[in-house]
Amino acid sequence: MKVSYYPGCSLDGTAREYGESTEAAAKALGVELKELPDWNCCGSSSAHATNDELAVGLAARDLTIADKIGMDVTVPCAMCYQRLKVAEKELLKGVKGKYSGNIRIKHLVDLFWDDVGEKAIIGKVKKPLEGLNPVCYYGCLTARPPKVTDAKRPEDPQEMDKLLKSLGANVKNWSYKTDCCGGSLILSIPDAAHKLIQKLLDMAQEAGADCIVAGCPMCQSNLDSWQKAISQESGKEYNVPIFYFTELMGLAFGDPDVSKWLGRHNVDPRPLLKQKGFL
């Protein structure tokens, strides 16, 4: 299987472990990621907050490149995914130039679950994640608003849950999988973002989870990077590992680079994984 691949800016920088684990998981599953030539930033977060036309234009340029190639495009970053979906809707109106609309924009978790499939994923598992108790955190942008994302279950997405179950994990149910993490409020109104992050950490633990799994660089960064500050503010200790789902795919598939990816996290997940016998 070949697909066009839009990595976005974060996967080359602050979310490098997401980028590397994405490429490793795709390779293990026989998916050839063909990076879009000459791609540019999707405009998230700053462009759409200041100039809507610029924001749509940036993402529309990327989509027209993918459209000319003629292959479906997969996007790991939830922010990029939504910006490309917004641009798609505008292009289909004929607002921003010629666009056939014959390609699909798929978040990476949907590509793996819907197109690669459960059987292929299970077939690559060497270390079942039995005993790991994650909750899946989708965040705001992959599912909502459904008129943009075309999500089937915008309030209760299931693809990541099913994928992790196929890896052997004991996925916990919770009602906060699409609640907001605060996003870029962490820079402008950090106190408000801290409250949102703390709520997610509390609710994950209340659900019986020992870790949280994300598919968005902003969500992962907010949940992973601010636990120490929130612990100091609240007087309650937080030490909840925040994984990318592709890192857990690599772990289950026996990828040798897993420890390197996990070593970049602020909350080190390796003690939990060693305790569970995965490392």
C-alpha cells in the first residue's frame, strides 16, 4: 500500500518521536509513506487565528499537491489533519482553485485501522501489551466538528481503542476522550490550560488507567510537559506516562528504537514498561 504522507512541522521537531515511530509502524505493516514534495506548514495554530484566508490557502496548497499525485494522504498530526479537512471543504466549493476531490484525507490511526486492518496489525505483534491499562485520548481536532472531519462518532471515536486492543492492551473506557487539553492556551492562559490538563489526568486515573495514549502532538505535549508544574500548584503528585499510539505499536512489534523514542518524554514511561515486563 502506498499513500501520500503529510508529516507536518511538529513531527520534524518537538514530536520527532511521533514521526520516527510513525515511519517504523508503517514500514512494519507494509505501508509506503510517500512524503508530499515541497509541502508547507498547514497554518496551525497561529495562521488561522490571525488570517483565515492565509490559513486555508496554506493547507489548500498542500492538498492540491496531493491531488495532482492522486494518492490518498495520511496525516499523523490532529492539528494538521483538521486544517487540511477545512481546506478540503473550501476547495470543494471551488473557492481556492482547481481540486478534483478524488483523494481521501485520513488521520494515521484511521489509515492503520480502516485500511491496513486488524488482521495485519495482530499479525505483527511480537510482544502483546497484556497488563497495560491505557485510555485513548483523541482530543478535539480529529473528530469535531463532524461537518469538517466527517467523523462517524465525533463524541466517542473508537479506532484508537480498537487498535490498542489488537496490540493486547487492556483499554479502559472513559468519557473524556474528546475533551480539550487547552491547546495553545498553555501559552496565553496557562492557568486555564492547567485546569483542563489536570482534569484529564484525574479522570484517566479514576478510570483505572496507568497511561494515556494520544495521536496529537499538541495534546501529547500539554499532557506530558506540564505534570510537574500542576503537581506543584495542586499539591497532588502526577506521573502519568503519555504515549503516542505509534510508540506502543513499535513496542508491540518489537521495534529496537522504542527506548530512544520514550527517552524524549518529560514523564519517562520506561519505569512503567519495565514494571510490566515490556522492556
